[in-house]
Amino acid sequence: MTWSRNSRLLLTAAAVVIVVAGLKAAAEIIGPLVLALSLTIVFHPLRLRLERRFPSWAVSIVVLVAVYTLILLLVLSLVVAVGRLAVLVPTYATQMDDYVQNVGDWLQDAGVGPEQVAAVTGSADVGRLVGAVTDLLSGLLGVLSNLFFIIALLLFLAFDSARVRELAAGAREDHGAFVDAMTSFARGTRSYLAVTAVFGLIVAVVDTGLLWALGIPAAFVWGVLAFVTNFIPNIGFVIGVVPPALIGLLEGGVDLMLVVIVTYSVVNVIIQSVIQPRFVGNAVGLSTTLTFVSLVFWAWVLGPLGALLAVPMSLFFKAVLVEMDPATRWMGPLVSGRPEGELP
């Protein structure tokens, strides 16, 4: 029995490795597919409400229009943000060179060798740092720019989802565990993405207003960045605050940079760390450590979009590998970081 169980675990692990390798190889397809599926899941409650009054085909059209409008607004925002950032960065080349020179002089006065000073000053490049932000926004924009593929996926998913309840009811009799696991995945994904989007929009509006009041250039760009990074678990706030803080340093010195950091910290800690988790509740069911690891892992597998969809991807594999199989459900508390009685 023990050997059989160990063999099963080894086969499962090998299968997971093969699946992950396939996902990484097909990242350009899997990313948009997961995004389309997640959006369909988020808008499914709207479908259920409308189906009480309207025919299914009409409801599918309404849901499609809502999803397409959301994608269009996001694409336009990212296009403007990336373009504005590309124009802004070169204007601070002189100020950055002056700061780098001052840092190099200070290091030399402190006794640091010329080679070490050259290495430090050579790596200090505002274009390289802010370029990471551009890569993040461009990575998401690159996926969204494949509108034909995403529109086609959403079209098929919107009309196919009209029969989800009927199909699930038919499958529950013989495959109840699978239906329950997929229901848990959909519920967790919907709660996470919907709440994160709402609070991300609130954070973006507040941050944009504060940055505009402080006189930080391209406040809209940093607001879009704040919205996008709100979907990145644990470290999203850190990624979002670095570029505007750096621009504050170049624009108004250390004092303005500190004001930006403190302002961002107060707003984001209150909204993202105190208020938002209360609305998400226990629906996600992933421990803090596992959430962070999943962020790094899915970013490696799927690229920038993987960082944004890390939680939904992890919820799917949790449903398939842990919740669906009675032999592995004991790992549920380990995955969620909560005792069995507190699991959702």
C-alpha cells in the first residue's frame, strides 16, 4: 500500500512537471486563455441575474459587451501610460547623471575603490529602472493587443457558459468531486479578481490625485501602474511606489521622494492590507508564503501576465491537485495556512 501511494505521488509530480513545461512553452496562448476564462468567471453572476428576465442569447451579448468594454478601457489606459512613460524618462537623464556623480563622489570619499565605484555608478540608470515598469505594462499590453484571439475566446466562452449549470448538474452524479473543485476555483477566482479590481481602481484614483497634487509628472501613468500592480500579490505595492518615488527624487529632491513614499504607504497599507482582505475573506484559501511563491513561479512560467494571474492559476491547480482527490485533501490546511475547521 505504501509503495503504491508513493508511486502515485511520484507519477503525479512527474505529470505536474510535464504540464508546467507545456504551459511555459505555450505561454503566449495560455496567458490570454486564462485571462479570458477569468473574465468570464468574474461576469458570471451578472449572467445569472439577467437570465431571470431575458433569454440566454441576449444575456450572452450583454456580458460580451461588458467584457469588451472593460478590455478596451484597459488597453487604452495602457497605451497612454506606456507612451507617456517613454516620453518622460529621457527628460531626466541630466538629473540622474548628477545624482549618480554625487553618489560616486561620496563613495570615493568613504574609501571605496575606483572599480567598485564604477560598478555602482554604471548600474544606476533611471531608464533601466523605469524600463522595468515599461516591460510590465508592455507585457500586459502585448497580451491584450492580441484582441482577435481574446475576443474569439470570450465569444465562445460567453455562449458556452450559458449551459454551465446544466452541464455541472449532469456531471455531479458521477464526478461530484470534480464539480465541487471547479466550483471552488471559480468562486475563489471571482472573489479575488473582482475585489482586487475594485480596490485597485480606488487605489489608482487616490494615488493619481495625490501625485497630481504633489506635482509629480505623469500622475496618470503611475495611477495605471498602481491599478495593475494591485493584482500582484505581496510585492505589488513595492513595485508601484518605486517609479513615482524616483521621479519625485529627480523632480523635487529627497523631500518630495519621502513625501511620495509616505503618502503611498499610508494609502496602500490602509486599503490593500486592512480593508481589502476583509472583503476577499477566506475565498482564496492560499497561505501568504504560497501566494508569494506562486507569484514568482507563474511569472517565470507565463511572463508578466503570470504575475497578474498568479492567484487564479494557483487556485486552479489547488482545485485539481488538492480538492478534487480525497487522497490529497489532507494538504488543504497546509496550502491555506489555516486549520481544517477554518477552511472555506
